Amino acid sequence: MRNKIAPILNLVEYEDKLKPLTDRRPVASLPFACRYRLIDFPFSSLYNCEAESAALFISGSGHSLYDHIRSGSAWGLDSSVGGGVFTHSQVKLKSNRSAETKHDPFYYEDHYNYVTKTKADYVVMMGSSLLSNIQIQSLLQFHNDKNSEVTVVYKKVGRSELIEDTVHSALILNNENSGEIEAVKDIVSMDKDDSLYLNMETMIIEKKTFLDYLHQAKADDLDINVGNFIQYTLDMGLLIFGYEYTGYLKAIEDIKSYYDANMDMLDEDNFNALFYRADPVRTRSKNSAPTYYGETAVIENAQFANDCEIFGTVKNSLVFRKVSVGENAHVESSIIMQDSVIEEDTYLKHVILDKHVYVKKGARLEGTAEKPIVIAKNGVVYAKGESKEG
């Protein structure tokens, strides 16, 4: 596979309903399952197909993303010959336009320059908000077997698995057995009991077809996304097929879906389906001490990263690195991110604490599974229930 694909990660993803978690980070760098970030999943798919490089296109500042990725060595993207992680930020600014102005030319040139400089035969486009573990090797094999110009990954899901005003789209297949795509459909108007073929915003495309689209897109001032590639391919009369993904999938669209995806990982079947059903998921390793459980600690169905100190009760929760839970503290059905401190005699249920949150002695927070309480990064929660933003 090495040198065959030019991966493009389109990380300009809908984030408004994930605030405040996305106030200071893109969706791709949201923490997940105690020691991972959402970007680890597409990056692991690239590692497992021996990709040498990747181009990242993000909305604005990507400090948290760059800090996690570094050189890309954890995913084999630091080759001295043609390798590297090439980041392109401020994509929203480049794509903003009015009736008088068009896309900034660099919006197209960044894609063009990356693809033309690679030795790749194919371009793979992926995102991070549709949590999954896709095998690129199998996708490429299917693509070649079908002699397709474009192949798009989909999964059959129920309409109810997506939020009411989802930004995602569905594929219309000519024939489910052959997988040929005939159209793209808006999901919002569909009935909640309907089933659909969810466009997973992942595709493989012939390099020449990709470059042809860029020329057309620049002339017509079109966005660079999977939906537009599908429509372009159909308009040109080229063969386009859907590749069915059957593994674990969760659309991270709002706070509840993010919360639910993390809670799913407390179920062994879901955890194994995402992390081990296909190729293993990799992340940047951080060496630290194992978590310490004091004599007063009570643990029930919980996951912990390294370097925590636990003296209280933790049930049905996920706890990230360097978290401290004091005596007589009760944490249940919650997500506690890195470097948070929970003092003694506190109660947290259905809560998401972002990084560096301090919960003072005697504080009590209780949300619901439908609407968990979110405390933003660097926040402080006081005993009387009031909180202070970081």
C-alpha cells in the first residue's frame, strides 16, 4: 500500500453543538475513552495501510491537535522520504464567500499541491466525527474489484441514531447487492423510523478524477467534500460505488452523542468492536505511573488511564490521566478528563469535566443521561453548586 494513497483528512466539521468542549479544540482532538482522541481512528486506518503522509485541513487554530500529533511518528507518518503530516488551518476563512467574493485561491491550491507532489495512485478523504475503525486495504480492494472511479463508505443505520438536525447525508443505491450509487439524499426530512445508508464522509478516488474535480470546483466555486465529489462523479457519468462498513459507528454530533459514545466503551462488546474487530487503534504514548487505588476506593465498571489517584467511589465512568478523586467522593456515569481534581465529599453524576477542572469539597452536580452537565476547561465547581469558567 505504501505510496499508493494520498490521504486528506477533512477536519472542517460541525462543532457548534459540541461546545464548550470545542471552544478551544477542533472535533478531531476531542478526548475519547480515557487515552485516545478522535483523530486517532482515521490516523490508525492510515497506519494500518502503510500511508506515508497525510494532509490535514482544519477550521482554525489546531494547537491541541498539533500537540497530540507532533511528527506523526506514532502512526508511521514521519518517513524521511516523502512522509509527513501537512497541516492547513483557517480553512473556513479561505472558504467563506459572499455574492461578490469567491473562495480564496489557496482553498484549492493547498489540495492540488499536496496531491500532485505525492506518488500516489489514489486519494483517500476521511473525517473524524463519524467514530469508526475502517480498513483502507479492504476499501481499496473493493474499489479495484468494481473498477470504480469513486468509492464511498456507508453504513446502514436507523434515522433515530442521528440527531434531528443532522448535517450528514444518505446514499441512494441503485442496487444494494452491487452497491452502485445513484444519488445523495438529505436526512433531516426522513422519518425517525426510517433506515438509511449513511454517507460516512470517507471515500477513495482515482488521483486524476480528484484533480479534474479541483479544476471544476475552482471554476464553479464549490466546496471540497465527499458529497460534492459524489455529485460531480454522477454528473460526469462515471462509476461510483458504496462500500458497506459493518463495524461500530457513532456520529459525534452533539454533547449527548459524544457522551453516549464514551459510555458505550464501558460495554466490552462495543469496546472490542471498535478497537479490536478490525486493526488495532494507535495513539501517541505517554509514559507515566500506574493509577493508584487507595484503601477507601470503590470501583465498579469504570475505565482509568495512568497516573490517577483514586480514594473515592467511581461507577460506570471514564477517567483520564492524572485525575485525583478524594475520599467519600462519588463519581457515577461521568467522563472526567485529564488533570481534574475532585475533592472529598463530592457527588457527580451524568457529568463531563473537561481538562483541568477543580471540584471543591462538598460540591454536587447531577445531570441526566439525556442532558449531561458539562464543565468547561479550567473551570471550578464550588460547594454551593455555582461554577466558574476557566
